[in-house]
Amino acid sequence: GRFDPEDQRSRHCPYLDTINKLSSASAGRGLKSHAYIHSVQFSHHVFLNLHTLKFYCLPDNYEIIDSSLEDITYVLKPTFTKQQITNLDKQAKLSRAYDGTTYLPGIVGLNNIKANDYANAVLQALSNVPPLRNYFLEEDNYKNIKRPPGDIMFLLVQRFGELMRKLWNPRNFKAHVSPHEMLQAVVLCSKKNFQITKQGDGVDFLSWFLNALHSALGGTKKKKKTIVTDVFQGSMRIFTKKLPHPDLPAEEKAQLLQNAEYQETMVESTFMYLTLDLPTAPLYKDEKEQLIIPQVPLFSILAKFNGVTEKEYKTYKENFLKRFQLTKLPPYLIFCIKRFTKNNFFVEKNPTIVNFPITNVDLREYLSEEVQAVHTNTTYDLIANIVHDGKPSEGSYRIHVLHHGTGKWYELQDLQVTDILPQMITLSEAYIQIWKRREEDETNQQGA
């Protein structure tokens, strides 16, 4: 170890060079403690207390202070200065992990413990949204938020912060990170709605997680904002009119349409993501045609929000026509492409491929006219694309993310990280996408 003889507080520990496997003592270090017995039996002498992050030499029980150990504590609790955070997206330098592999901070795999890839993909996508990530990298932003006694939901905030710091750590042990503590908090806080051991749905998880983070940070329905709403929340108008029952005779229908309850109403509503519906995939007749996968342009499924397109919604007893128009576009816009429909017996998956440009998607035409005047920037570039492969109930998730520092795209599937050409991204069954709004100064930065 790099030992400083001037440092009177520590004794030089002869065992420092023996560290290759760390034993951690979160329990005591007394004579009957597990750590003490372990040190004598296995000749593992250097122990780390995970709560205080102090090192001890056992069985002699003195604290070791040595700069060579700082790397280990840093991995357990990485910290970021404001300057480091500002530079993260300008950073194109590879980091070298202690196991010798190189990686780009932020582009690192997450273990799949059993069937948690649906959550991994969403966590990876969110870790790639700079303002959200930056807020969570700095614990000071949220450590003084007052929570009611006995509140467990704040655990999500703390664990998400820890995970962000590990994913973006420039000095990791390995080029991947375990999401275990984060996922344990998810299982606990969602009352086991989301599990590690069985596949969940990425959109359900995203929706629950964003709302849970928002309320744990003290956000409420009553317009109280948090980093989550600042980044993702937009608003829309929803126009609804009730339809007479289709089996009624024409005169009766005409009569009913005069009534007040059949007139169109409008509500203004906020959203954290937009659900895009796919056209029904055609049913195939023979094997040959099976190869033709239907495709649809992004703009035709966005038409749902142009204020004109009407969509029919059936409830148990009643039918409604609704149309939607956007009134505020958030800095980061999430699309969820509705691939799954639940029938009485099973879940069906629509394999239609959505054709979308990766940059330069202008959403101006989906805003009402008076709002268009206020919105100077309405152009978006893709920064994350979550794909669902395979059958509806099983299947697996992978994600494409744009690394801002290098401008390159990467595909992450659990521990695997590979680079990918942008044109490959549009060929997959996209399920969740995050788009970033261009600000004034960026309009000409990115080529198509």
C-alpha cells in the first residue's frame, strides 16, 4: 500500500498486500464476533465496516488508514462534484475497471438476477436522461426532504441515487453493476407487484416507478413539482363525447344526440408519457406471408394527438369518442408503443415495426395553435429505445442508448454491452422510447 510514515493515526498493517477478496464486517469486531473468528481461521485480516466505511485489521482490532483503500470505499459510495457532473456528457474517455476491462461510464451492464430485465431496461433508460441523472448523482439534492414517520417509499429515492452513482462511476471494479439493492426496494415498495423472479411489464414498471419517485420526493397531485415532473411532464386536452348505443334505431340516436350528456366535453390533463396505438396486425393465411412483418410510420401513430383523429373507447356499458391535443411538450418525452392487448384468455403481442427517424422529429403540428406560438422548440431526438423481443408473457428486454459524450449508440442486454449502428435501431420491436427536446443552441449539432 502507499503508506505515509508521517501519519501517526494509523499503524502500518502488514496484511494490506493480501487483499484480493474483501471480507466485510457489518457486525461487530469483538472476540466472539463472526469477523474475529473468520480472521483467525481464514487469515483474512483486513475488514471493512460497510456502515462507517472504515477498515480494521483483525484479530488485533485497530483501524487502518491507508490511501490505497480509498479506491474500495469509493466504489461502494461514489461521489460526484458539480464539475464532474457538468462534464459527464462531454466525456468520451474510456475508464478502466479494476478487473482490466474498459468501459464508458453510464454504459454498463446490469445483472439479471432471475427475470428482472424489464426493470433493468427502464432503469438504464432513466439513467441516460441527463437532468434526472444529475439530480440523483448529488445526494444533497434530496437528502433533506422531510418524510412522514414510517415512510418506506423514500427508500426508492435513495436506492435510485445509489444506482445512478454506481452506473456513472468512473472507477468501477467491473464494467457492470448489480441492481440488487435497487430491485429489493422495488419489490418492497411495490408490495411485490414487481418482482425479481418473474418477468414484469416495462411500461407498467416505468409508470409506477416515475409516480412513486415523484411522490416520494414530496410531489403531489396539487401541482407540486419535482425533478420527475420537470423532466417528463407534459399536458394535453382530452375531448370526449358519449355515443348512443349502436343498436338503437336512427331516430332515437338523433334524439339522444341533442341531450346535454351527449355533448363533447373537454378536460386538461397532465401526462408522464404518451401511449401510441399500433394498427391491428393483419392475420396471416399461409406460411409464405408470415415473413411480411407489417410496418407503420411513427407519424401515423402520432396522429392520435393531432386534435382531429377520433378514437372509440368502449366501457362495460357505454361507448365514447375521444380526441387528444397536446398543449405542453416536456424537455424529455416518453412514448410507450402499445404492443400488448389483454384478451379474456391471454395476452396478444402486436409485432408491427414502427419506422421512425432517430433525430429531428418535429411535434409542432400536435400542439394547439395558440400553444404553437409559445413553444419555440418542438424538435426531438431519440436518446433511449427499449425493445421487447419474443412472446408476450415471457420474452426479454434490451435497450439502445445514445452516449452523449461520444455520440455513439450502444445496445445493452443485462451484462452485454455492444455498439450498434443507428440504422439498426429502427428494425426492432420498440416498446418504450425517450426523446430529448433540442434547445436553441443544439439545432445544427446532430446530423441525421
